[in-house]
Amino acid sequence: MITLSRFLYEPGEHEAEKASNSYLMSLVAVVAGLPLPIVNLFATIIFYLGNRKGTYFVRWHCTQALVSQISLLMVNSYGFWWTISILFGSETISNNYIAYILVALVFNLGEFIATIYTAIQTRKGLHVEWWFYGSLTDLLCKE
Amino acid sequence: MNKVAYQGLALVLLFALLLFASNQVDWMKLFKVAKATEKTEEKIGELIWENIQFSEVEIKLDSITNAVDSIVTRICRNNKIDRSELKLHVLHSPEINAFALPDGHIIVYSGLIEASENQEQLAGVLAHEIAHIQLNHIMKKLVKEVGLSVLVSMAAGSGGGEIITQSVQILSSTAFDRNLEEEADLKAVDYLAKANIDPEPFANFLYNLSLEEPEMMKYFSWISTHPDSEERAETIVTYSQNLKVKNRPVLSDEAWLALQEKVKEY
């Protein structure tokens, strides 16, 4: 699911730090805005906008950090509103609900681990490409 | 582009597959959700009933409670409903009202017994309330009006008396959703039919009360919390036409009259 490769060029120390920060940004925001699935996306968007004129390596990783959150945002939002309708609405806890929340948790945990790993590797100047999101970033982010 | 599409599709499939696999496990049983829900409902029912007991007078005269109980027992027995799960309480009040609380409590006001022209009408209202309990409408209504978080904290002991009073108010004097009412009506007709009780008097009861004078309406809580009674009476009549019910009264005529007499005298 994750491929470690060499980038087109050797990124400098400063670039590696910024690229790594884009992943850390989403992690910090996950912890800060845990109940609201949109907070981490906002934080990553802001970081992305701040670095969209950065070097290719920085832009590429900011983009991957951003797009990787979109699918999770959808999964989490659905779970979030489902939970709200159970707590304050007429929905009741069902097997479907528990099954969905558990799968959502597995996906979140997977992304969390992948994000930490990527943040560490990019800090070393290594290029980490995620399954699907890496290819999508290649399409979106041009040199 | 193709690579992205394939990988995206694979990711969606992985999610769907995991969801399908997760759905095969009975999490409700594993996490004992039903048991926890039952306990919460039991506690809430107890708290609300204690609140009602504090402000109302319960009739504990065996000759009254036994007669009403025998109607409930017939409905339960013929419909395979566990009678021990229902807790029947008759309260002394001129209000024509009956309502159900969480954990199977059924509250019947003496005014309702007096206002019923025959035992089948009373049986209809009781069957309707039993249907609300069996269809889990009571908790659904409370969760919708009060919210699950408040109910859970109330059951855990941190709920204020205000919330309990509010819950009593909601259950005794506000209407259910129209769909829930219709569902309970039709279920009640099924219960009555199986218990060999003619459902038509129940329809008549709804119809008659809807014709009452406006100044008398202050006593007719049951009808004010069950709107569109005329329309509902028609639905019940239409639905019960397909059922062939041989009416076998639970109480003898003398016993029914004696019940009404005792309620009046109380």
C-alpha cells in the first residue's frame, strides 16, 4: 500500500521538513478536533494553501496529505452524523452501525499509522507514495 | 488515469468487503447492547413511575385492579406476550387517559374506565398501549424528544428531576407520530382479534370521543394526545372487516358493571 522510492531530485533539509510537517499537521488536527471530522481537513487545506508555491517535493507531499484525507472525511462524516442521529435523533444502535464504526476505525487507524510513517520518512528526505493517493497526486501535482 | 481509477476502485471494494465482513458478526450480542438497553429502559421506567406515584393516587383495590388485569392477561396470553413484562397501574383521576412508560409500565386512569361504554372499548385502549410497548415506540419517542444522551445520564443517576417530569409530560400528554399511532392501532386490532375481543367498539370509542363537546375535552387527554381520531376509527373499521372475530367477553356483564361502579365510588 505504501511505496518508498527516490524522488526526481534530492530534496534539501528545509524541503524535507516542510513536506513532513504537512503530514504532522493532519495528525495534530486529528487529535485537536477528534469529534469533528472536518477539522483535520481544514488544517491540511490551510497548510496546502500556504505551501502551494513551494518546491515540487513540498507541493507533492502537501497534495498527497490533502487528498488522502478526502475519502476519510466522507467515511468519518457519515459515521459522525449517524452517531448524532442516534444520540439526539430517532435512530437506534444497530449491528450495521457498530459494523460501520469499527470499519471506519480500522481505516482511521490505518491512515494514522501510514501518516506517522510517511512523516518520518519524508523528514529523512525519502519519497513515500501511497496506494491510489500517490497516483492521484501525480495527476494533480505537476512539476 | 487508468491506474488511479483501478486503485480507487480497489480501495472502495476493500472498504465494502471489510464492511460486509464486519456486518457478519453479531456485535449487538457481543457487546451486550440489548442487555445494556434493557437496563437503561428499566431504570428510566422506574424513575418515571416513582415520579407519577409521588403526584397521583394509585388504586390498589383488588376488585378494580384484578378486573383490568384480567383483560390485559387475555390479550397477552392469546398473543404470546410475556404478561410478567407488563406492569399495570390504575390511577384515580377523572382524566380519560392511558399511557405506557418504558419497561412495560401501563398507566390507566379511572376516568377512562368510567368513560368506556363496554369492556371491549377499554380492552381496545389497553391493546393500543400494549402495542406501543411491543413495538418499542415508548423509548423511540423519549429518545426523539429528550435525546439518548440525556436518557442515559438519567438512568445513570445524574438526571435531574426536571428531566423526569418532562418525560412524564411527554409520555402522558403528547402525541406519537402519526405513523406510530397507526401502527399501534393496527397491531391493537390484531391483538384484540386473537384475544377474541371485537375491535369495533374500540373504533366507536375513538369516534364518540371525537364528537364530544369542546368544554368536556379538558378531561379527554387520551383523545387530545391521539389526534385524527375520526380518521383512525375508520381505518380500524376497514382493517377489522377482514378479520372474523368471535367476541368472547373477558368479564361477565355483572363484573364489568361492578368494576365501573367501584371506580365511581372510589
